Amino acid sequence: MKKIYYITKKNTSTHLDNSINLLELLEIKTLQDKQLLLKLQQCNCLIFTSKNAIFALEENAGDKWHKIPCYVIGKGSNQALEHLGIQAKFVGTQSYGDSFGAELQNQLKGKKPLFIRAKKIASSLVEILSVAQIYPLESILYETLPIKLNPTQKEKLKPKKNAILFLSAPSSLRAFLSNFQWQEDYTALCIGETTLKYAKKSLGEKAKILLSPDTNIHSSLEFAKTL
């Protein structure tokens, strides 16, 4: 079986077996929004496209948002809500920001949403909503930063020949490329169309790039074992 490397954030807590190699090349930095509490009062629903956004809001506002209806992009974000005892109002059927935006056009008619987001996002969700005359407030509460390895760490952690690199977001690939060169024998396995699109743009047409048939991380890693 090919070596599988899961590019993930620092101190990732998982229940993965030993066949999955963790490459902890990302760190999540929580940011503050001085207008957050005011925005929570002004909105009547919340949009999440990442579980990291949920964690960041909880860190910033405690339980002050728990009774506001939540619209989340997929299973991972929904599970993060459930962990806090919150039931989502709506869970997107596709873990792809632009598709989620299209789904929300009907869901959010007449509502005043607050989009809890990262400093840098890959989707055009806000622009897609504006087409339907939905203009969400935005609160930037976290950023994803690459971890720079030293030469010794790079030598130790460099993926083996014919490795499968599991990418759950564009930031995963950015972090990898800031530390390693992409080898032609590597395979990129991407979660979601946004990540796939970014990988094709960054790695070129000759790179081996696949889209996972599932958006759940554990299911996708199981799929990786079959490649």
C-alpha cells in the first residue's frame, strides 16, 4: 500500500490507525472582532463554512450565539455544532463553498445572516448570495497559517516516493508547498471542488490529482487506502 500523508493542523486529535502519517503543517490562529457582539445582535442566523469558524466563535463569544439558527456547509461543521449541543438549521449537501452559496440563496431569503469566516477564503459565497440580494455581515475570527519546518524536520518528514497527499483545503497544499517540492510520483487526494480546483491550478495538468468521493475526512482516508 502507498504511504498516505494527511496534511493537517498542529496538535490534531484523531482516531486514525498507524497507516496514516500526519504532516502537521498548519496552525489555526484565533482573531478578535471588536464588533462581534454587536453583529450577533444585528443578525438572525449564522453561516459557517468550516468547523474552525465554529471553534473560533465559541472562543470569542462563549455561548452567546447558541440560540441563533446555524447554516453549515457539511458534515464536519455539523458535527462541531453537535459537540456543543447545537442542532443546525440547515446542512449543505455539498462541501463546496460556491455550491453551498447557491443552496443558501433560497434558504436565507429575507434573513440577516452573519458569516463567520477565515481571514482568507477560497469561495465566492458572499458574491453568490448578493446575486439573490442577500448581504451578510462578516466576522473574521481566524486565520490558517503554514508552519515552516527547519532543514532537519524537512529531511525527516519528507513524503516517500509514490505517496498520497491528502488535502482537506487549499491551505493544506499551500503549507505543503512552502516546505516541500511536489514530486511527479505523488498523488493529491482532494476533499471538495474548491481544493481540487486550487490543486490543479497550483500543480499543473501533469500532476496526479483526484477528488475524494466523500467529504468526510475519515471516509476519504479509508478511500485513500484503496489507491
